[in-house]
Amino acid sequence: MTHPASYFLSRRSLFIGALSVLATPAFANVGPDLLKGTVAKFELAKDTPKALPEIAFDDADGKALKLGDYKGKVVLLNFWATWCAPCVKEMPSLDRLQAAMGKDKFVVVPLSLDGPSKPKVVPFYKDKNLTNLGIYYDKGRKVQQALDVAVLPTSILIDGEGREIGRLQGEADWDKPEAVAMMKAAVAG
């Protein structure tokens, strides 16, 4: 016979687990049914969104920013470099995604890993006509290390509370309907 206290605790744990899923709406809206086409390689975080450490990076003017500065917005954090061919190919689609989504509730943060090649970033943006994306740098690749990013490009989808919904390693066409649908689902969360 099961002891009544253990039955209560297991039911209580189940209830608390269900509440935690309900408390993470962006994660609940981005499910396996959306992972097709160009975003089929997107890997959802296990079980619930993963809390991310407070990460810091610089904008084009050298101003220090934190992930927390985007609280309340869904963030697509993209790690890239001018010397990475798949990254270069992907950047125009990220620019079009940002244009399609607007900046009220969603922002693409393309985080450049260019070190010695950093002076090439601004001319690259101008050459590719990337007018909807900001310029951001991961000084010393600290964010890359903190978030365990080993492949370029890598894009991490982050909910409005700063938790990782999931990530895609490798390039994607971010302005394709399936990618836009995934971002809209995260925002609607």
C-alpha cells in the first residue's frame, strides 16, 4: 500500500511541474510542430526554458549592454563573424526577419566574434545593406564561452525573461515562413 504522504507529494510535484510549464508560455508555443524546413535543426531546451547567465556585450559605439536590457522582448541571439561563410550568407535573412517582426517585442542581436577583423564589420553591414540589425561585439568571446557556443553560426532563441527556448547550430534562412512562424509563436507566448 502506498503511504498517503508519498501519494500527496507525488501529486503535488506533478501539479507544480504543470504550473511551471504554464508559467513559460513562449516555450509552450514553440514546439516540435514548428520545427520544419529551414528551422528543422532547431533544438528545443530540455523540459523548460533554461535560465541564462547575465551576459554582457558591446554595441557598435563600445557601449556595454546586457541581455537584461532586453527584458520583456524575445531575443534571437546570433553568433557570427565576417570570416565565416555560412554566417555571411545568413545575415541578410536575419535583417529581413527583423524587418518583418518589428522591434517592439522581438529583436535580433547579431553578436560578432570578429577580433582582429572587427574593422570589417561596419563595411560588411553597408555592403550587404543590413539596415534593420544593430551591430554588437562579443569582446574576448566571453558570451560565446558562457553559452557554450562551439559552431558558427549559432542562433539562440531567448524568451522575454532571459531564458533559452532553444538553439540552432548552423545557418538558416530566417525570413522563410517557418522561421517567421516560430518567432511569432515565441512572441505570442
